[in-house]
Amino acid sequence: MSNPPNDAPNDVVVEGDVNEDGQGLQRGLSNRHLQLMALGGAIGTGMFMGSSNTINQAGPSSMLVYAVVGFFLYFMMRAMGEMLLANLKYKSFRDIAEDVLGPAGGFIAGWTYWFAWIVAAMGDLAAITGYAQFWWPEVPKWLPAAVLALLLFVLNVVAVKYFGEAEFWFALIKLVAVGALLIVAASLLFSGFVSEAGHHATVENLWNDGGFFPNGFPGFLAGFQIAFFAFVGLEVVGTAAAETHNPERNLPKAINAIPVRLALFYVLALAAICVVIPWRAVVPGESPFTAMFQLSGFGAAASVMNFVLLTAAASSDNSGLYSTSRMMYGLAEDRQAPRIFGKLSRRNVPQNALICSCLLLLCGIGFLYASETINQAFVLVTSITSVLFLFIWALIVVCYIVYRKKHPELHAKSTYKMPGGVGTAWMVLVFFAVSLVILCLEEETLRAVLVTPIWFVIIIPCYFINKARNQRTAPVERQ
């Protein structure tokens, strides 16, 4: 494997590992791509739209919900970062699972991650249809989804740097929206703004209506489901490590910046909303960002925020196509998926895997027609996604614990160690276990917890079928 030089320019493509055909994924993502992907992965539909549900359930304590989830996910990312940099032949956490947990661990981790992103992307596809109908109410449900899927396929199939460019601009739009929200909130607060309904913009809104936990501890816990979905995509930074210039420098920079970004773009943003708009006045299912800009007198607020919401959902689907195609490519390389998905195009992009993921993504259109409302389809798939990603995040931490036992020499020489080591890893696992219990407390999320195990009933037998097939074909391939 050829490692990128430390002074590799931002737009130079450096080759990574090669397969049996002499091809390999390219390190076509620069530091600015990775940094903005880290931001974009943490800001999405769950923030712009889902935060209204979290505020409605948890009140001002909603900012604490995001802070708690983000705190533990930061340590999950640190664990993944140490393992990825311990062996630069790892292309994603699936490779880590394959190494430390064995073929079964790699197979289940890879396919579960692939499936989780397909489901997540279907949810965002449902949301995109709703956003398109805001401007064009008569547009068929299938048309916005099909157009977006085709556009994202083209961006991904040309070269990895175009995926990076798309994510860069998607993320930048989201960052500008959050920054504008903070500025508008500050101006309304310091000007003593009073809404037509008589609501004052004041810091006292954080505690003057039922306290910081107005719905008690149960209400605080109810806010966790949307928070989990909001952070889906945070781990894409690790998946992209195989295609990033100088991962030894860029990956730690991206992960280390997560706490500051979470504080700025979640805690401060939610605090700003609750200070200007009393929590009882936040309408579930409607973007509090839109409400904030409308209060400021910005007449085009609804249209502008609809564009931002459309961008956030498109960004999530873009990340989903990237992640699923790379995961299928890695699985195919290890004979855990059909070999056709291990073929790269002339541009060193896993084109066949992209086509497959894109076609499956379009199955999300079926959810739109099977559900009574777009929101109903969105809630179902986001709940299932939250459960699946809880499993994936927990598996990353389990891999770290096993890695510490299996490769103590790699940990000893690591320059990017997990803070607190194995003790912190166990703390994070306990949090994930408690989170699963929390998801069982609400009817909608309980349904997802009960349905999701069907996936594992399917995928575990598939591993043994695949293993038997490989054992039968291996002697033939050696001849």
C-alpha cells in the first residue's frame, strides 16, 4: 500500500490499497472535504426538522439530550479513530470488525451498516418528497425521489472527489443556516423582541415554564430517539478514511473538532430557539428554524428553510450512497458479497455497488405510497434507523475492546489513543444499552425495536450460507 505524502496537495489523488485486478480506491478526498463531512454528518434532518419534536417532548432540556448523546458518540469516534490509524489498510470499521472479531463479525457489521444506511436514505427520500411538494403540491411522489437519486448517482460515479465536493457545499449550506439562526436569535434577544402572541425573547424562557425539565424525566428520555437519528452519519468520517489524503493528520483533526461543533451547532442552536420561542410554542413536525426566521420579519423564511431542509436530506442520501457502495465493495473483496460488486470502474469507483445501492434506495418510494402520510413513513424508517445505528456504534466499541486485547502492541505505539481506554469503552457500551431501553418506552420506537431483530434473523443464516459457498468454490478457484 502506498501512503500519501504529508505535503500532498488538496486536490491530488493518491492511490490506496489495490485489489487483485491492480485497482484500488483513491485518496481523492482532501482535508477540507473531510472537515465539512464531519460537520455535515452531525447536522441533518434530525436537527432542522426533528428538533421541534425533541423540544416538544423535553422542553429546554432538549439541548441536554443532544449534548449527552454527542458526548458518548465522541468517544465512539475516538475508539474508531485509534483503530483506523493503527492499521492504514483498514478501509472502514467493517475491516476492523473482520480483523478483530473474525469473518462473522465483518460480515454482520458490513451488511448491517449497508442496510442501516439504505433505510436511513429511504427516510430522507420520503422527507425530500415532502419538501418538493412545498413548492409543487401536484408533483407525483416518485418524481423528486427519482431525480435526486439520479443526480447523486452521477455525482458519486464520476470520481470520489465529486462526492466530496457535493458534501462540502451541502455542509456549508447547513452551517450557514445554523450560523444565521444564532445571529437572528441574538438580535431578537438583545432588542427585547415580543411576538404577536405576546411571547418575550428572554433567557428566562429556559426555566420559567415548568422548569428546565418541564415534562419531567420521562419527557427528557422521550427526546432521545430523534437525537440518535440526528447523529446518523457521524461515523462516515471513518468510512471515508480510505479515500482521504494524509489520514494520520486529517482524521484526528476531524474527530477532535466534534465536541466544539456539537456545542455550537446543537446545544447553542437549541438554546437560541428556546430563548426566543417558548418551548410550548414550538410546533411538532414544523421546523423551528423557519419559525425563528419568520419572527425576524424575513418574508421568504419558509422557502429558504425548505431549501436548507432539502439540502440536508440530499446530503444524507449522498452520504448513504457513498457509504453503502464502499461497504459493498469491501464485502465483495472479502468474498462476503457477489464479486461483481468488487469491480471498480476506470475512475476507480465501485460503480456496480453504486448502481445496486441507488436502485434499492428507490424502493423508498414504495414507503411513500404504502404510508398514509409522508410523516408516517419518515417516523417509521427513522426509528428503525436509530436502532440499527445503535447496534453499529456499539459494535465499533466492542471491536475496540477486543482490539486492545488482540493488538496491545498497536495500542502501545498509537499516537491517537482513546481517552480512558477500555474503561471509557465500557462506559459507552452501558450508555448504548440504556439507550435501547429508553427506545422501548415510547410506542413508536418500541415498534422499531421489535421489528429490527428480523434483520438479524435474516443476516446471520446468510453468513453461514456464504461461508459454505466459499468453501465449495475455493478449491475450484485454486485450480
